[in-house]
Amino acid sequence: MTEKWTAINLMRHYRHDWLNHLQLINGYLAMGRVEKVEVLINEIVVQAQNESHLSNLNMDQLAEEILTFNWQGYSFLLNFEVVSEVVDWSKWEQSILMYFQDMMQLLDNHTKRGEDQHATLLINDVDKKTIEIDFEGTLRIDDRWCENISRIEQQYGNHIEQIEWNESECYVKYVVEI
């Protein structure tokens, strides 16, 4: 699903997202719902801070994948948070990128389209460098799922500290440095 993004395509998608936010703010103000405007503005500020933290990790390919994820037609939306004091994760970028792409493809292949589902990605280095993926939605658990999740466990087994899944969620904690 990865496409080569041009500056114009990036700006088009980003502008669309910003216009949606502004229309929501305008609508809430028209209805006198100032508290909703405050909540939305706070969410936008947090999102911008996370985008800044992500960009500062020096993992440009991964940042592009994450920032453009929701524009690429996956069956679920991705939210992310970066809790990091380290500014250079570049030496781990390729392994994290491959893991991220494999997990997103696995989830996309086994989710039911058209339902409200999302994944949250947490990039964290408070205690140790970890990447956590927490999916909530409807998973199609079948023989193919079991084969694919086993492949992920084998391929990244040394890095996977925790993995749990059922029909409505999947959580994987990936440790970057082992």
C-alpha cells in the first residue's frame, strides 16, 4: 500500500485534514459548544507535538509511513504517541520499519472492512526502547491468521516481549534493543 509521496500529494492530504479540523471547530462554535472546541484544539496540539517528536527521532522512512498511514486505504486508523528523550533512533530504523510494515499488513489482512477499528502505536524509551502496537477492532481469526502471527513471532521472536490477541484485539510489545 506504500506509495511514493510527492510534496503536492502530501500537502493535499494534510490540507484536507486541517480543513476537517477547522470545519469541526467552526461547527462547534456555531452551536455554542465552546467546551468541544477546547477539547478538539487540545487534541490537535497533542497530535502536533507527537508529529514533532516522531520527526525528531531521525527515522524519516518510518515517520513517513506513520504520518501517511491513514491516507493509504487500510481497514483501520492509526494513532500514535512518542514518549522519548532520545533524539536519534536512526540505527534501528530499518528493523523497526520492517516490523511496523509486517504488523500493519497482518492486521489489515485480517480485519473486517467497514467497521470502527483502530490501532495505537507507542514509541517509548522511558525504561527501554519499545514499540507497542495495540489494535482494537474485529479480527478474522482462522488458520491463515495463526500461520501469519506465528511467522511474525518467529521472525521477530527475540524482540517480542509480549503478544496477546483474540477476535477483538491484538497487542504486541517489541523491544528494539535486546
